[in-house]
Amino acid sequence: MLRRLHPEQPDSFEFTEANRKWAEAQISKYPEGRQASAIIPLLWRAQEQEGWLSRPAMEHVAAMLDMAYIRVLEVATFYFMFQLQPVGSVAHIQVCGTTSCMICGAEDLIGVCKDKIAANAHELSADGKFSWEEVECLGSCSNAPMAQIGKDYYEDLTADRMAEILDELAAGKVPTPGPQNGRFASEPLSGLTSLEDGETGHTKHNASVQLAVDIGDTVKRIDGTEVPLRAPWREAGTADPNQVAAARDDLMPPEGPDGKQGGRVAGEAPADRDVGASSDKSGEVPGEGAGVEAKAKPPAGEKPAPLDGPRDGAADDLKKISGVGPKLEALLNSLGVYHFDQVAGWSEAEIAWVDENLEGFKGRVTRDEWVRQAKELSAKSDT
């Protein structure tokens, strides 16, 4: 399916203040030169804020991650979870149309969407409040048929209940997500046949539904204030050590395979240490301010000695290095690099400099192992 940008685009995009801080926290997860790894969470938060991904939103994310616009567009058009056209201002309905749901009545739910929203998927309703689409399996087969509305699942649906949900949303209400036929989760329709002791003592709703009810963000456009910002990977240099330990993933035990914990025997009391006596003399939180503002720092490494031109007027075909195309070859030539042996002889400091200064292709030298490839190509050309 061909996916294009919508012909009507807003003039600009900006993250809300809270969403911007969240985005910068995501960027700070990754080492310098690898910020592009945060592209999917940032695009997703942009969509959660606006409902869809506009061109200005993609360009804004590209600027934060120092990426070429086309690279962001490639990601946004590849993943169908990103909406490239405006969606309903109240809710976008995603009806699962895969096997289990189709057998159990998904076509009836789609019929309701066509009648009450629009005749075709991805079209806005007459009042602009709703849109819909059919999607692939959403993984709730035991509760078929179902639909995702906003952030949550509405399961065990009938055509009548789907119509009621749309009416409630249009009236400004948020129907309780989860099973719509009285089931707690995905237990047998006839009732529990095993583990019956678990039938008592639980919350009113299953964990997913309870969280949706508690936060109240089912169809809300996310502005970043819904939950506190947590970035434990940033806190290591400044936070209370006990708080940092408490923020660790409970599934990852602090003890290593040798029974030691942070360089001491497990169970041994830790030595007194002033958190302020960090080896980081700058006092900055790791990753703080990552994004557009981070570009101001000086480049790392050492620039390789350039040549004024190719030796004997004949340059090597640098495109033989995997990952180097015509544009990168021209960029390397502009830096005075024309031969395999030049690349093969780069030191670690020179690799770092080139990685940082390949505009639009940062990190390619290390990622594609140019030095190793150049050594092999140089050896072949000598024989």
C-alpha cells in the first residue's frame, strides 16, 4: 500500500513543554551519535499529542535527532501504526479484522463505523469527531470481536454495543474499556473452570482496564502531564543512591554471577560515599538537553590529514566500501579523502572526527566498519 503525506498540512509543530522534556529524556538513553535510535518513541509521542503525524511534526523530530528529513519519512511511512492523515478529534477507531474477529463479527462492527462515521476508512465523520480503519490482529483473539479506541481495547463487542460506544464518545463520555459482556478478562464465557480461588480479592477491573480508568487517558491527546516523568537512567549522577536502586527493573537482580554487587560482596554494607563527589566534574545530568541544543558542543576527535587531490589524478572507487554511495563519496572527496589506504589508516580519534562530521550520515564509519573494509580493498589493489 502506497503511503503519502496528506495534501493539507499545518503550518508548524511544537511539542508541549512536558512532551519536549519527555522526548529529551528518551534521547538521553542513547550514546552520542546514536540519538536516531529514539525516532520511533518521538514520532509516537508526536502522534499521541496531535492524533496524526504531519510533515512539520516529522521535521521537528528530525531536527531534534539531527537526522535527514527523508530518514524520518522512511520510518513514518513504513510503519502503519503512524497515521499520515488527520483523524477524528474525539477518537480514531481501529477495528481488528483478522481471522478470530472476522469470524466473530468484525464485519458488523465495520458496518457500524461505515454507517455512523464515514463510508471509507481514514475519512473523517461529517462533524470531524471520528475516523476509523480496519487493522491487522491486535492480539486479543479470545475476546473477539474487538476494537482499539484511542489507547485502549474494547472487547467482546456487538454491533449494538459499538454503536452505543460511539454515541457515548460523541456525548463527551469515555466508556469503560475492556470486555463489554461482563467478563473480567479472557476467562471462559461459561465462567472459571480452574484457579477459582483467584476469583476473589482482585480489583473491579483487570489490570489494563484499571490503569486506563485510573489515568483517564483513553482518548485524550497526550500532553505529557498525565503521569510524572521518570528517567532513572538520567538520575544516576545526581539522585539519592537508594532511590536509583529502587527504580531498577525488579526483574534484573542487582547481584552479578559472582555474588558481588557493585564491586563488593553481596550483603556487605556499602562504603560511605558523598553523591556529590562524582567523577563527573561538570555536575551535568547525563543526556541533559540532548536534542537541538546539543549541537553547540565542539566536535570530538582529530581531523584526518587531507589530500589536495587524488594521487596521479586517479581516485579509488570509494563506493566499493559497503554503505558508501555517490553522495557519501562526494562528501569524502570534499574532505580530502580519495583512496582506500587513507581510510584504512584512520586512528580511533580520526574515526571519531569523521563519524561526527559526515553531515547527514553521522556514525557511518563505525556502523559499517569502513576501516576494516578499506584495509581489505587496499590489500586487493596492491596485489
